[in-house]
Amino acid sequence: MGFKARRFVLFPLIVLYCTGYAGGQTTSSAMPIPNVSPNDPAVVPASRIPRWWVTRHNEKTGNVILNQKIVFIGDSITEGYEGTEAWKILNKKYNNRITNLGFSGDSTGHVIWRLENGEFPKGINPEYVVLMIGTNNKNAPEAIAAGIGKIIKIINNNSPKSKILLFSILPCGSGLDDQNTIKNNNVNKIIKNYHGFFNVRYIDIANYYINSRGELIQELFAKDRLHLVPEGYTVWNDRITAIIDSGK
């Protein structure tokens, strides 16, 4: 169709929350993770029982390849990357050295369980980890952010040299006034402060998916106003490759 994702970009700059990140690692335990109950579901590892989920987990556990360029971790938005034209371009660009650990319907607790049960073993050593998670959580923003912080620590513990690209949770529904988007943005306000710790680079990409009226750019979303269509993945793809190719 000759679609060019950039024609929908009304705010052309990637918003980075800068706290001195320069590609190095801050291993300080002072990463500002909210203090929540250790029993909060957002931070407690939890598996799921659907057969497809168990099958996908077993496949990903047995097929994680060493020395990957990028490992993607997330929910259905991440899983949906697979099979798109953007995914094919990314595979070709990085010589098939990318792995997708996105699972539809997952929340932070599910990701924690998966990473602790074989999907991200010590020594996997991907150069980059792309992380976006939280839109499925029904917890308070502070708890969701704590779950994301726990995921970051697991990644860093198992692969301390990996650069973690922490993307903001995307808007959904009606746009900026949608209650789920408001929740997601409250999480984003917290996790942006993780930038600079444990090789984390926080990237806010919400403005690429919102028009000047604060509404979703419909051409980038499926009818459910949550998941992305191929054009939406092209926008995300461009942000990822721009960062990686810059070498910063």
C-alpha cells in the first residue's frame, strides 16, 4: 500500500528519560522500585494452565539460542510481532538472531515465572533485551512497576551485559482519557525512573501512537484498540533499530 509509518508521527522525537545513562551499568540496589507487599500478584511468580501457554513455554525453553542480538519479552503485543513484515525485516537485518518471548495475556507475574523457569537462563547473553509488559495487569500502578523492576533484576542477574530497552506501555482504548491508558501512564511515570540502572534505557513511544487530539492513531491499531496491526509494528521496529544502530 506504500504505507509509511512516519506520516502518522505528530511528535517526532523519541522521549528518553535521562539519568546519566551512557551504555554503562549501574548495579546499585537503589533502583527506585516501589515498596509493595511480597505477596502482591504483580511480583509473585505465576504459571498459567492453558495448553497453548504450556506448549509455548516448553518450546521457548528448549529453543532459546545463545548470543542473540535481541530477545523480546512481553505479552500479546510482543507475541504479535512474530510473522509481521517488521519481524521479517528485523530477522534479516540481524541474521536471524532474535527471539520472541511474548505470551498473549501475560502479566508481570507470568513473565517472572517464565524467566525463572528456563526461558532466560544464565549465559544466554543477548546484546539487547526489549521489554514491554504491564497492560494486562489489574494491580495498582506501583505494584505493576514493582513487577517490572523484578523482571529487570532477573534479566540483569542472568545476563549482566545485556542492554535492556524498557519501552513504555502503549496507550489503548479511546486514547489518553481511557482508564486503562491512564493506568498504564501512571506505571510509565514510575518505570521511567529505572533508566540508568542495570543497563536499562527507558524509551517512551506513546506519542507515536497518539494524534494531536489525544486519540489513538487508528491505522496503527487493531479493532480492539489494544493490539497493533502490521503498520503499528513498523513504527516500533523503527524505534528499536534506530537505537541499536546508533550504538548508544
